[in-house]
Amino acid sequence: MRKWLWIMAAAVMLAACLPALAEEQAVPEFLMEGYDDSSHDWESNLFLKRMQEETGIVFEYREVTDADRWRERKKEILEGTDLPDVLFKAQLNAGDIRDMAAAGVLIDLKPYLETCAPDLWALLTERPEVLSAITLPDGTVPALPAVSDLPNNDLMWINSKWLGVLGLEAPTTAEELTEVLRAFKTGDPNRNGRADEVPLSFIGMWELRFLAHAFGINDNDYYLHARDGVVSSGLTTGAYRSFLEWLHQLWKEELIDHQGFLTVDSLRQITDGNAAIPYGMFFSNTPLTVVPNQALSQYSVLPALTCGGEKVYRDLLGVVARGTFALTRACKDPERLLSWVNRLYTPEGSLLLQVGREGEEYLVNEDGSWDWVADIETVAGSVIPNSTLADGGTAPGIIDADFQLRYIDESTRRLVTEMLRGREGAEMPFPLVYLSREDEQRVAELQAGIAPYVEQQLSAFVTGDLELTDDTWEAFQQGIRDRGLPEMTAIWQKYISE
């Protein structure tokens, strides 16, 4: 999966490398530990030094930069080994949070939030779905989130330049998309005189499944969705069969890439800015993973297609990233540390973490737009690692899309605007919940049998390696039943209220 808030690395790159703040011989009061896989050095990082200046709280830092080591360290923390006071950029998944809380390693933060973290509490009050996402079934809140209004989704990017060349409107249904892809294939829209266009590029069945929304289907990675209090799977519906028949039609007409089940981003990516662009449409959170900067303006987000008068598109991650900040039982002063992290849930604190300090890393113009103090190369090379913690793992706090929409660079503003259009019709198939350890283990066992079988069968239906008939469809239905899809559905149903 792609990293949370990739746009901060592509468009929110910072300015000049500034002299470090004067070192003071302050005695650390708390131990902060977390995971950061970028080039940040927490000991010298300007954001953390500025937070010390503003709050008076002094940390000793224990920064883990290796993913395998952090997985091991989380196991040690669960066992109560050498606990820090605070876990920051903690990368705690739902199971980590549940187990550490049950073991008494993490303290319940909810009783402190209203008085010690008033800005965060205001956000949780205004957006109860965020509070629900971070609350365990017993009502406790052991870890705090990042909340972002910048989409991080596998969006449909269509070549709007090609639409203009061919005199076409953006498609709004599966049928209209079929006609557009046919025109992309035969109309030489890149005007190089060669039949080298790839109407629709994709990577594996996982991406093709995002098109199922055009048939009213919005399943998660477990092939499930919750609607009106009922958990069910699109796999068992006639709509899914129609979806597969449509994909097979596209495959037969070579409207979708015949390398799609074999390729990865790095293989299909075009880095030559002078190369003819072959892609009419692809899936990605940003076109930068597929085409060079020079071609960004060719692509626009294709909003959700309509089915039966409704639009619904899978929201992959939603706005909440759980488990970014937690306090362990070693912490003797949770009030002060929650006051510290509350700063990141304010616009000022969020910007300090993401882009630095106004007047030093960036400038705000009279018209409200902003720009970096230094050139983009200096921004990428020094300020992101030295003055912010914007990358290298998800930090607690908020990300406001409005600030990015005021960036002085027009191409960046356009890209963010297009990404925000991708929210049209976007819904998470399933709310964020916490499974019990037993259910989590059983879900993993079932998924290990269901997922490979389903992906192989769906791919075979799309390519025609397996003809889709009444008999093969029923065999597929029996196959998913035999591998436990009904049990999988029943497990997740327990976590959905009517």
C-alpha cells in the first residue's frame, strides 16, 4: 500500500536548511520512542526543538528507523519491556492498540482529553466518527489519530487531454467508459501515428476491483461491505457477475492492458519527459507514480461512475489514521504530554510539523498564497529532514487541504484540487472497528484461503482462461462458501450495529 499523505513529499517540500537552535543543557523529563523511516534525526530536528521552546517539555528520543526492528520493538513494548513515556509516530495498528491496552501497557487517554487536549476534543466532538474510530469497545481511547482531509485513495485518473483531442466528454457510466476506451484505442489520441495507446492500465485484480463501483459494488479487501446494519459480499451477487462479464469484454477488445496482471508501478512508470504518453486511464493516488511531471496536466480525476442513479466509490483509508500517539504506564504526567500533542491538532501546530515556521521555512503572501523561502531542491534536501516531521511515518495531528490549495505553484494546486474531486461519492465499505484477538486470528486464517482463490478466479474470468458460464459461476460460489465466506461475513457482522 502506498504511504499515508504522499502529497506532502511531492508538493509540500520545504525551504532552506537553517542553523540549529542554540543547544541548552536541559535535563530530559520524558522518553519519546517511535518509528521514522526517513532521514529525520529527532535529536536535532527543528520541529521538536521548537516544540520544546513552546511547551517547556524536554524529551530524550529513541528513534527506530528499521521496520523489522520496530515490529520487534512493539512486541517488547507489549510485554512491558523498557517502556518509554510516549509512543510518537507509533504506527500502532488496531491489534497493537487492543493488545497493549488489554495488557495495561497503554493508559486510557479519554478522561484527560477535554481538559488537557481541548483542540483535539473539539475535533472529536464535531466529528464523532473520528472518536468512534479510536474508541475501543470498552469505551477507552488508548491511542490518538492523525486526521487528514487530503485523500489517500486509489483514484481513477483519465487523460483529459485525449478527451479534448477526440472531442469526448468524461464518461459517467460503465457503458460510456467503454466507448471512451474504444476511442482511445483507435483514435491515435497521442498523435504520434502509432497504435501504442493503452486505453486502461491497471495493476492486478486489486485495482480492477475499484471499477466494481460502476455496478453498485463497494467491497473492502475482505470482499465485504456494511450497509444499513447488514454485512454482505458483492461476490455473491448478480451485479458482480455482470461486472466480470464487462471486464472480459474490455479484455477481449484490448481496452485494458494485457500486462496488467504482470506489471508493477516501477515497470510501467514513464520518467522521460519527452516520451509519448501511452496511458488513457490508470489507477493511482497520484499520476506521479505513472507519468513524469511534464504530463501531470494531462490527467484529471474521473469521479465515481453512476449505477442506478447512485455514485459510490471505495474510500480506501478514510480520513483517520489510528495509533499515531500513545502514553504508556511509565508516564507519570499524562496531562502535560497531552497538552504537548494537543498543539498538533491546531492549524498552527500542524503547519509547524508539516512545513515549518512562517517567515523561516515558508512565506505567506498578501493574497493568502504561500511559497517556500528556498528553491525546491533545497526544500527537498534539507528542510523536510531537518525542520519538519512531515514524512517517514504518520504523526498525530491534522492535515488541512485548504493550505495546500493556497500553494503558489499552479500545478500543485491543480493536483490537490483533482484529488479532492475524488472524494465525490467516496465511502468506506466498512467502518473502522476493533476485532477481538480471537476474531482477528480467525479472519486471518479465513482470508488466507479466500483471497488467493478469489483473486485467481476473478483474473481467470477476466482473461477468459476460465469461461464465465452458469456452471463455472456456481462452482465459484461454492468455492467461496467452502473457503469460509459465510463465516467471514458472520464474524464482521458482530461489529456492526443495526
